[in-house]
Amino acid sequence: MNLAWAFFVLDPDVMGGYLQNPISHADLFVLTWFVASAATLGGGLGSGLESDEAIRAAAYSKREQDRRDRLTHSPNSKPSTS
């Protein structure tokens, strides 16, 4: 997907002009591979460093967080099955 986006957005002639070095479509492939690899490593490191609470806060809405808080603070309540 990154490669298709790079072919759509990046023009090798324009990019080569900025870098003052000719760039081919093979260089775009290497660039997309590098970006995808860096994003994968960054995501893995970031998720490994975050706590479960921080991940839940980012993934769920405020209403879902409130519902989970009510369920954890009230030991006698049972979740509804609706």
C-alpha cells in the first residue's frame, strides 16, 4: 500500500531534483520498505512501553471508560446482557 501511495504522490524526477541525485522507482521501493519497517518497529516499541490503562484510554471512548469504571468499583453489579 505504501508503494502504491509513493508512486502516486512522489515523482522521482522532482524528488531527485531536491536531493540533487537521480532517483528511480527502485529507490521509491526502498524508501517505502524503510518507512514500513520503521513504523512497525516504532509501533512495537510504543505498545510495549505503554501501560494497559493508557492503551484502553486511547482505544475506547469516554463512555466505555465510564462503564468499565462503574463495573470495577461496584462489586455487586453484573453487566447487562442486552
